Amino acid sequence: MQVVTTFTIAVICGWVARRIRIPAGAMIGAIVSTAILNTITGYALVPVITRPIMQIAGGILLGHSVSKGNLIMVKSLGKATIILITGLIVLNFTLGILIHYLCDMDLTTSLFATAPGGVSDMALIADELGADTSVVSLMQLFRMFGIYLIFPPVLRMLTKKNRKNVELPSNLLKQEAEIEKEPSRQKDKNLLLTVLSGIVGGLLLIHWKVPAGGLVGSVLASGLYNIITERGYVSGRVRFPIQVGVGALIGAQMTKESLSSFKALVFPILIMLVGLLIFTFIFGVLMNRSTMLDFSTCLLALTPGGIQETSLLADELGCDTATVIVMHTIRLVVVICAFPSLLSLFIRL
């Protein structure tokens, strides 16, 4: 009953938020409603198995739209990757040092609290290096909430003019139009093969313990299927339940205990969120002017949220989701593999 109640409330509030045209309304409505339910009653429950299922489902939704035309954009990702990694380092050290001096927080904790990685990843690494894991976890949790609640309307406002000109490549539009005209039996076959390819890819990368393997594997596999066959197909009707499911997952992490601890961290959290907005805008402009990527895609590629959630926001806001996924995969690998050693070296100095 807890699971049913959680998802029922998430679906209703996600639908209402979308109807009143809140940016990324399905996800945000589900996040807010589930978080309120859990902080007031502690009743929200989302099974652990839901996360890999949502990752694979979201990956298939995003991956099936990857076409041969997207491969042309790879040429511009060299410069974009350098800007991304440079920006991440500048962001982390600037915010970490600022919070260390202004908020009387030890340097190790402040650096890991502002590192642009995942909540659990950063908490585990921080614990090994002697940081206050409770503060790191809370700061990372509120960073995630701030990104998904504040960034969509801000990014939509910043990219309003640009977004009107963003559309799917003509070959992909033609492909989708052709598939929609096919008999139901053929469409079902295309859907089944697209889904199966995504499931196989997602399960393989989960088995190999690749970070965010369910999402990355399903995107790569369903994208590869579409590039080879040009028959990738997923009904647009599945976008809403996936966004709601992801939102419920995020919202259920907010508890009464984390909310009560928020008062002591208000100032550092504000510094972090303002810094994230400034960082995203400055480096987004730099990336836009240095590459062929449009401004909205640059902003989403630099937004330090989860791969799946940010990719869904990119899809909602009309960005190049394939590029956003690639950039966030790079971010995740760099943060998890390189940042612990880099931060440890800096702290020792």
C-alpha cells in the first residue's frame, strides 16, 4: 500500500504540474509531492528495484532517438569535454574553499559536499577520506533537489529564444513519420526490438558495475539499434510515467531528519546553488561560443545533476539529448575516478 500510495500521489501531482505548464512538470510534481508525503508522514516508499528499471526505461526512451545525424556532433565534443572538465574543477574548488572560509566547515567536508557527483558516490568516497559524511550527504541531497526544482524554469527562461529553433534532425523526423504510418503489427515489432536491445545493454553494464550502467547501457544499445536499422521506436506516451517514476525516486529520499538538518546548512546550500547557476551560465556561454552546440544543450550538459534526470530535462526542453548523455557520462566518470585523488592531494597541500 505504501508503494501504491506513493506512486498514485506522484502520478496525480505530476499530471497537474504538467497541465499547468510547469517546466518539466511531470518530474517536478512527482518530486515535490513525494518529498512532502515522506517528510510529513514518513510513508513514501519506492522499491530499490525501481531505480534500475527506471534507468533502463529512461535510457530506451532517450536512446531510440539517437540517429546517424547525431554522430556529426561528436566532432565538437573534444572542446566541449575540455570546457566541461575545467569547469567542474573550477566549480568544485571555488565553492569548496568559499564554504570552508565563510561557513566554518572543514575543507575536506566542504570540497566533497560541493563535488558534482552522485549523493551516494560522494558520501562513500568522503567517508574514506575522513569527511563528515552526514553533512556531505545532506549537501549533495539538497544540491540535487535545488537542481531539479530551480534549474528547469531558469534554463527555460535563459534559452527561450534559442529553444524555438531546436528541433529533431530531418532524417529522424522522416523516420518517425514513416514508422507511425506502418501497420500496428510492424510498429509493435519495432517497439519490441528497441526495448529488448535497451534491456540487454542496460543489464550488461549493470552486471559490469559501470556507473549509471542501466541508463548508459540502454542508451548505447537502443541508440546503436536505431543507427543500424533506422527502425528504433518508442511511443511518446511512455515519457510521462518514466518522468513520474524518476521524480518519485528523488522525492522519496527527502526525510524528516534531512529537513530538520537543513537549518544548519542554509547558508552553505545557498552559496552552492547560486554558485552552480553562475557556473552553468558562464561555462555554458563559453561552450556555446567554442563549439557547434546550441546554448540550451550546453547549459544542460553542464548542469551537475544525475544523468537520467538531466537527460529527461534535456528531452523536455528540446535539447540534443544524445550530447547531454555523453557529456554527463564523461562528468560522472571523471568525478568518480579522478576527483578523490585530486581532492586528497589538494587537502594534503
